[in-house]
Amino acid sequence: MLATAIIVFREVLEAALIVGIVLAASRGIAHRGAWVAGGIAAGVIGATLVAAGAETIAAAAAGMGQELFNAAILLAAVAMLGWHNIWMTTHGREMATAANRLGSEVRDGARPLWALALVVGLAVLREGSEVVLFLYGIAATAEGAGGMALGGALGVLGGAMAGAALYYGLVSIPLRHLFAVTGWMVLLLAAGMAAQAANFLVQADLLPPLGNQVWDTSFLLTDDGLVGKVLHTLIGYTAQPAGIQVVFYVATLIVIGGLMLLTGHVRGSTADTRRPGRQSQPSPAE
């Protein structure tokens, strides 16, 4: 439930951010609400079609072996989560700026009104499609349908409320900090999914276990207890991991986390060099 809530919250928040910026920048335009609502509806319908297609693909691929299929879904979700975090690190600000510029251009008459619906619809479709893949990855880790439904509902509610608060200016936390926190939380979720995928591949005899039990912390915290399940969801905790699971977990943290730090550093350096008067200012060391 927690993994579902975190992922859905982040995706809904990103879509709500675009919707909120477009609405704020297009204030005063007649019928803008109807066009934006139409774009949201179109995006939801498109994401529903993507979900239906995913069901068809899952049914067709189920014959390849449940363990192998689950591992493939999990690894695909890990790849998408990693790409998503890295992309948002470098392009999140540009995405918000573009949405703000679009609203202003529509308000000034330089762009047609239907452009609002198009941008909002594509944002909702993109985030909704990512949610579909992520939830398939979570389902492969045997999270119950009831827990996923509850987590999804909480994520949608939380994301919509946060988006509305951002629109009305009630949130004092800078948006970059909010996305940074959720980004690192999603990274831990991805690492846990990668470790679970490795476990499925071991069960399918496609990978060596590299040790069936690297350590045993079940005397401190079992996988079946409430706290153990929460930590398993949030950070991929396993009381008795195989060696290959540890390798996949650490490798995911290093690769995705390293790329997030690298792209964020490059992004910050580029912004500094473009800032007017930056070169004339002494550095702290001076």
C-alpha cells in the first residue's frame, strides 16, 4: 500500500503541477476550465486504454513462466523509475516553465485555447501511463489488490490536494525540495524492486544466488511483521537476503542515485554559468 501511495502521489503531483500552472497562467480566459477539464478527461481515458493494453500483454506473456514474467515486469519498472527520476532532475524546472509560458501565450492570444487541453491531456496521459507500469511492478511483489487500491486512492487524494495547495500558494516548501525527497524515496523503492527481481530470476534458475543467506536479521525484525513489511515496501528490507539480491540492490542505488547526483550537479553548474553577473561575484573561498 505504501509503495503504491508514494508512486501514485508523485505522479499525480507532477500532473497536478502542470494543470495548476496552466490554470494560474491562463486566468481570465473564458471557458479555460472546460478546456482543461476536457484535457484531463482525455488523459485519463488514454491512461485507461494503456492499462487495458497492459492487461492484454500480461495475459499473453504469462506462459513464459510466472517467475520470469514477474522479474521482467519488476526490471522494467526499475528502469522506468530510474529514467523518470533522472529526467525530472534535469528537466522538471523546464517542464514547469514551459507550462507557465503556454498559459501566458494563450491568455495573450498568441496560442489557441485548445492548446491548454492538449498540454494538460498529454501530462495526465504520461503520468497515468507510468503509474500503470509501476503498479504492475508492485503487483509482482505480491501486494494485495485491496492494499494497492487503498494506496492508489491515498496517492491520488494526496497528490491532488498538494497540487491544489501549490496552485493557491499555500505550500511554503520549495517545489524542488518536495520532488527531491520523493525522488530519493522512489529510488529506494526501485532498489527494492530490483532485489525482488533478482530473487525471481534465482527461482527461475537464471541467476546464481551467490549465497542463499548473506545475513539473518529475523531475530531483530521479521519480514512478516508490520514493521518489517513497511520497511520492505519503503527500502526493500529482507531479513534473509541472497547475495544476488544485495548485488542488485546496491547496483541500483549506485547507478540511478549516481546519475541523479551527476545530472543534478551538471544542471546546477549550467544554471550558475548562465546567471547574469555570476562570473563577477567572488566565490565563498575568496
